[in-house]
Amino acid sequence: MHDSARNLKICIIGAGMGGLTTALALAKAGFQRIDVYEYASDLGFVGAGIQLAPNMARILDRLGVWADIEKEAVTLSETYIRQGSTDEALAHVNLDYVQATYGYPHMVGHRSSLAGSIFAGCQREPAISFHFSTNTENVSFFPKPSFTAVPRAEGAAPQRIEADVLLAADGVKSNTRVDMLRELGVTAQVEDSGQAAYRIMLTREQMSGDAELLALLDGDCATRWIGPKRHIIAYPVSGKAIYNISTAQPDVNFAAAPSASYTTRGSKAQMLQVFADFSPKVRRMLDLVPEGEVCEWRLRVHAPLPTWVRGCVALVGDACHPTLPHLAQGAAQAIEDGAVLGAVLRRLPDAEPRSINKALRIYEDVRKERAELLVELAAANGREMHLGEGKAKEERDRLFKALKEGKGGGQVPDKWADKEVQRMIYGHDCVKEAEAVFERSFAKL
């Protein structure tokens, strides 16, 4: 990096997985002035379990935060895909090969542990400053990026902030994306997927009275139960103290809700009704959820954007490629974004806006096609798992049966567990690709 680039003022909007990783990657690259603006009052992380795939682990290990995450995570040695109604095993995939093949095992953990460890890494970097309880609005792109920071504290005055680089990791409801597309004369509204999700965490104490359920918590297995238009995926987290359960089902409660609504307190009775035709084991598991602790999430996406970059502003993570959870790559792809931004910006030959724009265009070139492919693959996987009766389901189940009998050549209809798909996702080193593309492309732009 040229010395003049080290003192660029870099502002990041949003302190989720993408924003935190971007800040940490830029600090590790040598940038000295990194400001992160976050609407929440603190990073008291909540949420459910999260899958920690090798493509994510590789990045976080390089950034020096993986060891803390790994301590609390659970290594998955296998996964089962089961028929929801009968608990019959449709497919079994051994995951022991993942570490030998990709350098890291397939692990699962708690979202708070992942985000908290990245945040702790950021706190160790004097170049990073956090501004909590601050809304951001009215982004301008030229001649330099600027935005209004509106503190939520009573009596605090809004400030107009100018930056050399603005990186917007402000989520699926991104104001920056709206401002960018308005300037470009493009409309890309957030779209309802027609799906919602229950996210549930059961403690060991809650499961202790049921030996069959306790065996799930004590295992090293992710289980997906599938049925028409619905599925459940579950696995142990937090050193096997918690069993994480995530569902997907048709969106009923949000259909008439305001567009801004993304979560709602769910009804336990309604949740049990949604999965009433699943096996007794699954129903007993769901029945352990205490009344009043059912939370339902709206699953939303938007169409691929024409660009992620305008001037010296770039979109990151869910702001530009929100995905359905059916491939377990949402957070990993935001983390890949942050790693690539660190890799391209650290190679700036000077601090000129033209050079910054060229580096951000390389970021888009490296990331956009891959992220959008995985978004579509996740959606397609959900459609495959949610098939009702008919020829398509018969063909899917034929492939499951062939796999079970060792006759299918290893192809898994659930793409999350398919070796070829895993090779494409886990074997990809986004930083090495970014370095190669930068060397090849920067001078030509």
C-alpha cells in the first residue's frame, strides 16, 4: 500500500458480520482511520446458531479471530436428511473428509460467539472507532462520499460526515442501496420470498427428560427434516449445551404486515400446527419450546443489482446479496466481501478517488457473480427440499435412494451436503482470487 492511502478516511455503515469483517480486514491491511456507524446501542448479540464453513474459517483464521470462535464451536462429523413425516433417513453424508480436503472442519456455533469474536478483534485495533446508537441517511456519492449521521441520544445533533471511502454493510433494508439505485434510475425493491422461519434454541436442561432428543444434542450431526413446502434443520452448538433449530415454512403471519416488519412474536400452537404431520420425535422437540419464546422471521431477498459500486462507495453483504438460509452461506458470503475489500484496497497505488473506484470495481468483479450464484443456488435448494407430491419429488427421492444404496455417484439432492457444491464453496479462496484479479486488471481499468 502506498503511504498516502494509509490515512484515507474509511467509513463503514453497519456492524454485522460483513461490517465487522470489513473493518478488521482493513485494519490488518494497515489503514489508520476506520469509523464504523451502527444503529444499535451496542453489540449485545442475540440470534440463533450459525454454520461455520471452511471458506469462512479460512478468512477468520487469517484475521486472527478463529481460535476463539473454534473453542465454543461443535465439529460436525455427519449429516442426515430425513423424511419429516416418518423420520426415515433419506440420505447420510459423512463430513469427516471436509477438514482433510479444505484445511478446516465443518463446524457450527452460536451467532453471538462468531460476531463477538470478530468484534473483539476489532477492539484490539486502534485504527477502528465505533459509533453506536447512530442512524445514517442521505448518502451522497460525489465529489466524495458523504452521509448524515443522526445520533439517537436525546439532544445530540446530526452531523454531515465526509469520507474517502464509504462501505455500506447496512443489511437487507439498506438505505445506501436505495440512494445508490435512485441515482442510477434503477428500482430494486426488497421482495418477499413467501417463506418465514422459526428460530429456536433448546437448552440441555429442557431436553434432559427425553433420551431420544438428548441423543441429538450429544451427537456431532446436523439433521434436516423435509416435507412439502417446509423443512427443519437442527444441530448442537455452544459446546453441546444448546440445540439449535431453524425452520422454513410458508409465510402466513407476515403476508399482511407492514413492509418494514421482519420479525414477530410467534404462536407456539400455530408452529406446532405447521409441523403437525411431522414425526412424533420432531413434534416432541418443538413442544419443548416455552410459551412466549417462539420468534418468527420473515425471509426476504431482492433481485440482483446492476452494480454494487458508485464512485468511492460500495455495498457489502445483505445490502447487495441477501440470501435464503437453505445453503447456510449468508454470513460466510458477507465475510468473503470484507476479506476481498481488505485485499483490493491494501493494493492501492495512491489515494486518488479514481484508484479507489477501480479497486472497488475489482471487488465487485471478484464477488458479484459468485455471491449471486450462491443466492440462486440457495433458493433452488429450498425449492428442491420443499417439493410436494409429484414427478419432481419422485425423481428427488430416487436420487436420495440411489445415494443411500451407494449407486448415485455421490450426488446429493440437498445441495448443502453435496460434495461438488461443497468443493465450489469451501474450496474457494476469495483473497487469493482478489490478489490475482487485481494484478491482472487494475492497470487496464
